[in-house]
Amino acid sequence: MPPKEPPRRRVPGPARPRGGGSGSGRSGARPPARRPRPAPGRTTRRGTAPRSLRLGSPRPRLRLVSLGLTLVMLAFVARLLQVQAVDASAYAAKAEKNRYLEYTVAAERGEITDRKGVALATSVDAHNITADPKLFTPEESNAPDAPQQAAALLAPILGKDVAKLTEQLSAKTRYTVLAYRQTPQVWKQIKDLKTVFAEKASEDRLKGGPGANVLAGVLQEPTTKRVYPNGDLAAGILGFVSDSGKGGGGLESQLDKELAGKDGKIRYAQAGGRRVPTAGSSEIPAVPGSDIELTIDRDIQWAAQKAISDQVEKSKADRGYVIVQNTRTGELLAMANAPGYDPNDLSEATSASLGNAALQDVYEPGSTSKVMSIAAVLEEGAATPGTHVTVPNRLHRGDRLFKDDVDHPTWYLTLNGVLAKSSNIGTILATGQLGKTQAESNQVLYSYLRKFGLGSRTGLGYPGESPGLLAHPEDWSTSQQYTIPFGQGLSINAVQAASVYSTVANGGVRVAPTLVRGTKGSDGRFTPAEAPEENRVVSEKTAKTLATMLESVVDDREGTGTKAAIPGYRVAGKTGTANRVDPVRGVYKGYTASFAGFAPADNPQITVYCAIQNPTKGSYFGGQICGPIYKQVMEFALKTLQTPPSGSEPPRLPVSFKPGE
């Protein structure tokens, strides 16, 4: 018997809206009633209803995802703001640095010429060999050991160490200089190698290989190289230029600012080690340096340098110098040193030969210094050329016994004879008349030595020049007050010594020595050097008297400088043979031989001074080894400058007198 159906539950319908009618299609009709869901576990007409799963709300997850995406977007926005706004300039600069290369365009260094415009130092085209180390990395070169391979190829061409080149090519930079100022031939060798490796790399890539090119990053910058066309001629004056292009000595160093000019710059875009012509570039042009015209005469310099070099070698001496000076203008026509060096190849130069010994060496001059003592005696009116001076074989002064360079019986000399025979004792006696006491005489002599330029630099402004040594008279020792009058106990350099004789030749007016006549700028305009300083040391009368007395040294048969005589010209000069202080041990060892003078004595034009340090072979007397050099150089200079011969005979002042006269 089938079960009975439970009675249906009546569900009350919705209340009718007010004023509404009934029936479908009418306005206000009642919507159909919704059937309620059966409760879980309750039965329906078809049986028990299945339990349904209730889905969670997706909104929390969506919120989390949205929050995460928002944070990511905020991070990107912040980074973009940092890159494009805050650090924009820094990143732009970094990009520019990687893309653009900048190198210096070296200014053309000015020439140094002699007084006639002959080049003594000039510049020629050269190349700085550079590299971009980034192009030697494995990623750029397609070779794991590109720096090592490139260094092995470049080392023999550049004369560099392989390890050093490898280190440079492996540096964390975009620019390095492998070698400065190489000749065009060197760059051609490297360029040819680059071409070979570039072709091999192209062939390798066509075959599917990596196409390694280990020389792609080797580049060059155009520059100039300093050369000295005359080799070692005037090297002591000129100096040299270092690898960096700066003056390393001499006038190259002293006048570096004028000679160097002002470097320019070029900035350009590059890719793969090559310039990108369409990417734009900027250039600041270089300003060439000024040309320097010297007072030196190349031909006279050559004659002086050859003469002193030959004699230094012949005498087995340490070194020597010859100075040639225009007596009226103070211009130095030659300044020669031996031994010298070739500034084109400093690898062969010794430390002793570098520099300018004629200005940097100081030494006791000996008897060439007596001309200043006699000048003081004449100027102060303490004696005349004919004043009688009795010269014993020995003279006791202070704590010492003084003698002349040779033993002799008592000499009866005039003051002129004291100078002609170069008597130390006679000079001590003469200068003792400069004051009432020895201390007063010392003070007077000191004042004249200073006016002649001793104890002060010459005014050339040359690097490393020494002012010499001249103590104040209060500090002169017991022996110095008697040795200084004949040239021991004080020190000078060769240019100072020459200037003393030029002062006498110039009528008693000292004109400061000069080496530079003027400069010529890039505009071609010549600017003369400033006029040298002048000051009167002794009167014209005293100077003329001294010149006549100095002729006796060369012309008189009793003089010590007869080997300096020049046919057709009246010559004034003085010999010197001084004990020499060994610069290493600081004691007297060996001699300094010298000769100084001017010509023509009746119309002085040229001064020549020669000194040789520590001659060890043959004679060491100044008249014997420096007198002939003086003659050789003076003759050449007189002919070069077309100086006419003397038009009169020398007066021949008396050298001695008879006792009782």
C-alpha cells in the first residue's frame, strides 16, 4: 500500500497591492512565488536533497593580489623616478663616458733657434700609442687571453716589457697610454699588424668561428716629438724634454710654459674602438708654443764645444767649459761643456754629463781672479801700473807662509809685472794697500768682488745655477784674507768668470749675461727680451788701464799667456792655475787650469773664458792647456763675426824695475 503523501503546506501569497486588479498581464500583477530551498536533510518529493558546498568569497584574495601588484608598480615607479629624475645626470654621465672618448691634442712645442734662426731644438710628428682595455675583455675581443697576446705582439715594437703591457691592457679603464711619442714608422708597423688580424677575424667569422681580434683596441693619438738636429751641440744649454712632453732640464725646463703652448681636446663617440662620424664631436684647438731665439751662434758654439772636448780628452780631465760673450751687449755667443750628452738619446747620458756645468759647477778660480784685485787697487788709487813691488820668494802672513807657483829669487816687479807674471805674493802686497788695516783692506776688496758679480747669480735665471761662494769679510779666516786676493778661498762659476773680463772690456760697466734674444708667438710677431741690467764697477780709465796691463800677460815675453797670442790682433788675457777642491772628499786634490781674456784689446768685442777641471795627463798650467783653446776659439769667433784686425801696436808697459831706480 503506497505511503500517504503528507499534506501540502499552504503558503500564503503576497498581499495584493492597494488599488491593484487581478489577472496576468494587468498592471500590479503579483510576481510568482519563489520556492524555498529545502533544509539540509529534509526530504523532497523526489527524496533526500544532496548537501551543497558553499564557495568562499574571492574578494580578500583579490585585495591581496591588487595590493601586491600596487607595491610592485610603486617600486617600478620609484626606480623610474630615481633613474630619470634623481640620478638622471649620473646615469647620463656614465653612458656618455662609455660611449664617448676624449683625448688631449698636444700643442706643437715652439722651436729653439740660434741668433740666426737655425733650429737647435724642434718638433716632428709622432704618435702616442694608446689602448681601450675594455676591447681586450673576452666578451669584446672573443679571445680569453687577448691582453697577453696583444702584449707579446706590441712589446718588441714599442721596446716595452710584456708583463707591463699586459697589466695596462687588463686595467679596469677605457683609456691607457702604452707608449709616448713614437715615430710614424712605429705606428705603421702596429697599423699593419692590426690590418692582418682584422682580416683573419673576418675570415674566421665567415667560417662560423669566433673571429677573435686581439689588436682591435690598440689606437693612436697624433702628437709631436722633440728632436735636436745638431745632436749634442749646446745640449747643456737646451736641456731635454721628458716622455710626458714637459721640459726636463735646461732652457726646455726654464721656458717650458712659453714653449709648450696650450693643449687642446677632442671628444667623439666610438663603437668597437672606431670613431662614429655621425654621432657628433667637439674640439678645442691647441695653441702652439712660442719660438725662442737665443743669443747663441751655432757655429761659434760648435767651435767652442769641439775645442774643449778635444782638450778634456787629451788631458784626461774630469770636465771643462768654454764661454764666449759679446763684451758690449752681454749676449752669450757660446756656452760649451765637456763631456756632453745627446738629448735625442738620454739612455747614453751619464749623471755627470747632464745639466749645465758652466753654470752649476763652482770652483776656486785662481789667478784669473787677480784682475779684480788689481782693479780695486787701481780704482782706489793705491797704486799705478808702474808702482814698484818687491816680491820675495816667501811671504809670511798670519799663520801661513805664502809662495808663488815657482821658486824664484827676489823679484823687482811693477804692478803691471805682478799681473803679467801672476805673482801671488805681489798681489797680497798690493791689496794690502787698500786700507789702513788688513780688516779695512778686506772690506774694500769684498765690495769690488761683489760689484763684479761674485756671490750672486748671473741673472740668467737658469735652473740649478749656483751663485758661487763668497763669505763676508768678517768671516774670512786668517788665511782667506790673504788667499782671496789671488783667487783661492772663494768660488765662482764659468759664466761669472767670463762676465768679469767682459766688464773690464766694456769700459768698467757690467752688463748682465743673457741667453735669450726674444720670442716669436704663434702670430709670427717677434718680441725682444728685456734689456739686461747694467751697473758701473770701475771707471773707464781704470778699465782701459787694466786692458793694457792684461796685454802684457799675452804679449810680453815674461808673461804667462803667450800661447794665447793671435797674429794681427791685440789680445788681453790672464792665466789661472788653482788648487782644486775634490767635490767628493772635500780636500784639495788636483788643479783647475783656466784662461780668460778679450780681443781686440784696443777695441774689445769678444770675451772668451776656458777652464779645465783636474787635468791628469800633460801640463796642468792654465797658460799651457787653456791658452791654446782661447786662441783657437777666439780666432774662429773673430772671423765669424768679421771683426777687423787691430790698427795699432800695444804700449808694452814695463814688467820689472832695477833695484835702486
